[in-house]
Amino acid sequence: MSNIIFYDSHTLKEFCINVLIRTGIKIKDAEIITDSLIFAELRNISSHGIVRLSTYVERIEKGVVNPNAEMVYLVNEGAIALLDANNGMGQVAGYMAMSKSINIAQDYGIGMVVVKNSNHFGVASYYSMIASEKGMIGIVLTNASPAIAPYGTKTPILGTNPLTVAIPAGKEKPIVLDMSMSTAARGKIRLNALKNQDIPFGWALDEDGNPTTDSKKALKGSLLPIGGVKGSALSLIIDILCGILSGTSLIGEVKNITDMSGPSKTGHVFMTIEIKKFISEDIFTGSIDLSINSIKSLPPLNENKIYMPGEIEMNLMEERKKKGIPLDIEVINSLNNLAERYNVSKI
């Protein structure tokens, strides 16, 4: 008997929205949070998908996040803005800030919105692609809880700190970079630990600084940065831009999503570039298409197909919209436990 069951994305959306509404979240906000979770599932970023719902609910139940926070702009002038999320839901703050960044860029050519006092906001490319779908370039950064040891140490103090850049194309799929500063996202290791599965060698160190394939030991240790010292340095820079520039947290102060001792103190940066302020949109997207086709026409190694950043995820998105989203039985059981507690129909 298979431990995987496929679900229509609309079924999962309805389930998540109903659960979130029962926790006291407004309908519009529940829709945004759910949309980001389903986005992750459709793109096979399951570590940031529906598996997070239980943790979000627990944070609301324990009062460490404000489900209906009043988010206010502390700075709103020219091409910049500073949004205080007031410990609200990260997806709500992220959607609000990205939308503001786009509006600013339409006037000034570039818009930058920094968010303080936020929480985990899901998959970063969910926001950068809001801009690319409007024919603009979207750039998003966020800090995260300590997971990476600064290069040359074994003590995790830097976050995985994702960076995403979404660039629109013409007839081709957009180019979407979405990467954390670790070899693998911590969420992937957490998902493996939930399934009692090992992780590949080279993803993490245990708490003594030794390489490990044990997912549970990895969660107690540190993740390895991409590119060694370069990844470690990039993580530091993103921590500074999101945490210190926003006035939210110092290095190492962001709490893990599973830490229920208080607000997570997360910060984000959202930037949008209005392409047509610099160059004709048609010329730009045409040039992106030419660049994509030029790269794809190169001789491949080992007869492998050449993919652009984000292309595999876009293909999966199209496939899963038709065939459904696969969920492990462990995740299904977790969701159905929520359903029982909140008197919502099980999936």
C-alpha cells in the first residue's frame, strides 16, 4: 500500500483556509497564507508547504504570533518604505510589502520595502514572482533562525537566509532564482526527520561539528553553507540587511519556527525593478528569450537536458495542477489531527 496520496490543489486550499479561519485569521489573510503553501507544494518545495500549517496553528494557539496584527508603515517616502508587521503572519506582511514595492517601482523605476517584526513567510519566490508576472523584476531576501555556522566554526548563528530573483521573459518561462545560503534548506531536513529518513552526505554537521547523514542530529547541529566561505559571507550580509537594517534582530536572534518561546523577530527585504523605466519591455523580454535559447542550444553534458533556474519547478507546477499534489501519510495524519481539533472536514 502506497504511503502517498494525491490531492487536488483546490481541495487542499479549501482545507487550509477553513482551518486558518477557525484560528481567528481573516478570510483574505487565510487565502494569502494558503496560496503560499499550495504554491510551495505545486513547485515541489514541500518543506515550506502544507506541512507548515500545524506549526503556524500552534504558534497562533500559544500566542507567539498575532494572527490579526495591525501592520503599519513607519517610513513611506519616495522609493522606500518600512513596514512594521507587529508580529503578524509572515505571508500577510510579505504580500503587503511586495505589492507596495511594485506600486512604488511603477512611479520611481525601483521600489524597496523593508519589513520588521515579521514571521516565517514561506517560499521566497512566491513574492518575487508576483513582480515577474507583472512584467517587472522581483528581488526578495529574508533572514532565518540560526542554522549555519560561520565559516571555520561549528556554532550555528547565521540563518539559511533565502535570496530570490524573478525575471520575466517573453515567450519563454521566467527565470526564477530561489536559493538559501545552505546546501539544503533546513525545512528539507526537518521533513526528512519527520519521515525518519536520512539526509545526503554534505548537507549538515552534527553538534560536534562532524559531517552527518542523520536528519535528527543535523537539526541539533548546523547546515553547511553553499560554496564554503562565500555562502557563509552571503548569509551574514542578508542577516544584516533583513535583521539589523530593519531594526528587528541582531545576528543569531531570529527564533526557529518551532520555538514557541516568543516572537520570531524575522525581517524581510522586497525590491521591484520596473523594466520599462530603463529599456523597452519588448526589447528586454525578447533579449531574455534569446539568452535562454542561446544557453539551451549549447551542447549538454552527458546528454542531460539543460534547464534554466526555476524551469523544473514551473514544469512541476503545471503537472501537479493537472495530476494533483502528493502528500505523505505522515503529513495527512497531521492535517487530519488539525481537522478534528477545529471541527473541519478531513482531507
